[in-house]
Amino acid sequence: MKALLFKAANAPIMYEEVADPAPKDGEVVVQLKAASMNHRDNWMTLGMYPKLTPDVIPGSCGAGVVDGREVIINPNIDWGDNPSYPNQKTYDILGMPTNGTFAEAIAVRPDRLVDKPAHLTFEEAAALPLAGLTAYRALFTKGRATKDTKVLINGIGGGVALFAFQFAVAIGAEVFVTSSSDEKIAKAIEMGAKGGANYKEERWAKGFTKQFGRVDVVIDSAGGDGFASLLKVCNPLARIAVYGGTRGMSKLSPPDLFFKEIEIYGSTMGNDEEFLKMVELVNQQKIRPVVDSVFDLSDHLKGYERMRQGSQFGKIVFRIK
Ligand SMILES: NC(=O)c1ccc[n+]([C@@H]2O[C@H](COP(=O)([O-])OP(=O)(O)OC[C@H]3O[C@@H](n4cnc5c(N)ncnc54)[C@H](OP(=O)(O)O)[C@@H]3O)[C@@H](O)[C@H]2O)c1
């Protein structure tokens, strides 16, 4: 079969002929129709990801068909028994060091498969698993968002950020966004945001609070210099859920944190129960993942380049076959 292969850090991902997947005891082979990129796929190419192993097929998200059943794949491998924290001895994410979804087929345990939401195309469904799961845990388990909360999604262009945004809008919360791009803010407003600010503008937080007031929940994957501003836009008792650190180390002003009794949570992926609840929400609310662009698997370098530039709004998807 054809697949993408990780060779080494700072070397291109290759499109090659590889052996068909050999299922181990109880595993089934899913014929993949589409797969989507996550930022981890980019971190790998930069050598900034753990357990990098040559000749592994990357890709955590996929949708396909097994025995006539249309499925999506839960990217969690052996989360373990504690819903709050994955077992560090057993836990892995599909697509490094285990072979992933950037291939024509994949062998997985049947308990990783969930019916593809019927209202989604394969490309939309492939966009959902990892980013949808991460967004669900950050927004609901950590952020405790409800219809009565004001939510700010920082950096709306990101794959996870857009799911957190769509989920928050779907439950009726009042949702705001930031972005480096006024165009992306305008798109979010078309999709139900109440307003937004460009985080590239110095002192954006001041203008934001003047115009929209403060928020109860912040969802962030950037960190970096901008993190301190997120505290400024928080109401007392707000929750900030952090699932990424794209912009690296952050400084913050302790008084901004403690006077308002703000809670900051780290959040990674989500457990299997959260995965099922996330898919249930997508089915109930007929949520359609935002697909930024679709490339043939053989044209994968264009997808990697688009993610590196950060120009996407939503998920970058590979069409398979
Ligand atoms: N912990 C986990 O389980 C988990 C899961 C998934 C992802 N992550 C991490 O979360 C991050 C995002 O992942 P992704 O797959 O959603 O990536 P992505 O689709 O590539 O999104 C990146 C987005 O980050 C935003 N951004 C960049 N610099 C920013 C800044 N200074 N302030 C605010 N936003 C900024 C940009 O938004 P605009 O274009 O709107 O400016 C950009 O579109 C990555 O670091 C990734 O490794 C962690």
C-alpha cells in the first residue's frame, strides 16, 4: 500500500510503497478514506516530539471503512483506568511511535472504532478525532463551560481551537475569539462568535474588556508572551485551560492570577469516555468540522507547508484513494 513515512527530524516526510498492515490478535484492518493533520505532525518534522522513530507512518486522525461499516478512529492507545490522567507506562497516541493514519489502511483494535457521524463526509469525519477530543476535555472537563459561561478561544485558526469554538457555540455559550488575522475573526463571527480581537495588537486585552467585558473560560494553546493578557480578560473565578504551547514560555503577573482566584488547568487529549461524549455532541448538534483544505496523500508536502505557515482556518485533510 502507499503511505507517508517519517524518516528523521528535519528531513521531508516521504510518500512510499510499504507493506500492508499485519493485524495482531483481534485487530481489524480499516481501509482509510481520509486522514487529517495535527500540529504534532509538524512538531515531529522539527524533531520536537517524543519517541521519534524512523519509518513510522504518522497521522493520528482517520476515517474509513471496515467490513462495510463507516468508522472514525479514537487516537488514544491504552489511556488506562484513571480518567483524570493517562497511564504514563502504557499511553500512546496513534501515529508515533505506532503506525498511524497517513496510509491506505491501518490495523487497530476494534474498541478504537466509533461509527462515523452520518451527517459528515469522510473528509469532515477524519478532521474530528484528536482535535475534537482535545477541545472537548479542555472546554468541558477543565473549563466547565456551560450555556451560561462567556468563553474566549485564543487563536481561532487552530484545529483544536475551532472545535472548542464550535462546541461552545453549540451549547449556547457566549463565545469570543482572538486571532492574528482579522479575516479569521470575521469568519468566526459569521459562525456565531459575539466578537473578537487581534492578539497581534499591543494592549488588545484592554480594548477587548472595554468592548465585551470579561470572560469565564479561556481556551489556549499558544502560551508565550501573550499569556499574561489572557489573565487580564478573565472574570473572577475564571478557568483557563491550556492544551498547547505553540509560542513557548510564558510570564504572568501573580496578582492578576490570585486576586481573581483564577484557575489554570493543563489539558491533554482526553479519555475514551470523553471521546464518546464528544462524538455524541457532534451527532446531536450536527456539528460539521471546519476543513481548511484537502490534499491528495501524495501531495502531502503542501499540507505540511500550510500548517507551518499557520495560514489555515480549520483542519488540513489528506484524501486517500
Ligand atoms: N495537549 C494536547 O493534547 C494537544 C492536542 C492537540 C494540539 N496540541 C497543541 O496545541 C497547539 C495547537 O495545535 P493545533 O493542532 O490546533 O494547531 P494548528 O491547527 O496548527 O493551530 C495553530 C494556531 O495557533 C494560533 N496561534 C499561534 N500563535 C499564537 C499566539 N501567539 N496567540 C494565540 N494563538 C496563536 C494560530 O491562530 P490564528 O491563526 O487564529 O492566529 C494558529 O492558527 C500545538 O502546540 C499542539 O502541539 C496539544
